[in-house]
Amino acid sequence: MASYTFTFQRKPKAKERPRLGRKKRAFTPETTLEWERHLAEEWDGPFFEGPVSMEVQYHKDHVVITIEDLPEERRSRLRGDVDNYEKIVLDALNGVAYEDDRQVVRLLGEKLW
């Protein structure tokens, strides 16, 4: 199995929510688009196919990303991005299990089924 670790030398950034423009059209803020563009341009690792495991560590001034191939039997039949499954759980527990999901400093998501 292949594994690759990449260090992105840029301060971590949370993805901003889409905004509504003057014509009531949603758009992603430019600062988010710029951060995403820089990461995509600087990625010098391989292109992975099939199921992968991803670990992301956010440091004060950089981000460390490790991606590892997983066996094909780890492919999930669940549709949707794993981060969207996590987001709904985090948001639902705001004010119930914790004051705000900003308190969550470690999160592991895995699609099985």
C-alpha cells in the first residue's frame, strides 16, 4: 500500500460558508478559494485511486497531510462525503453535548457499511 505525507507551509484556514451576492447567487469567498488553489498547486504527491485514509494535522503555521491507500474491501456503499456526515453530527450536538463544535479538536470519520 502506498502512503504519502505532505507539509503545506501555510497557516490553517477554516472553509468559509458560501455568501449570497447581489443577484442572490451563492459564491465561495475569495480567501477560501485562494487557500484551496494554493494547496492544489503545491501538492506534489501521487494521485490515489480507490479507498484512502487521510490524516490532517493543523499546526500554527502549516498543515501536514498524510494519505494512504486502503484495500478495495474498505470501499463504502454509503453515498456522500465523510466530512458532510461528520458536520451534521457536530452541528446537531451544539448546545447539547458541548457549547460549540469549535471545542472539538480531534475528529476521526470513517465510512464503513
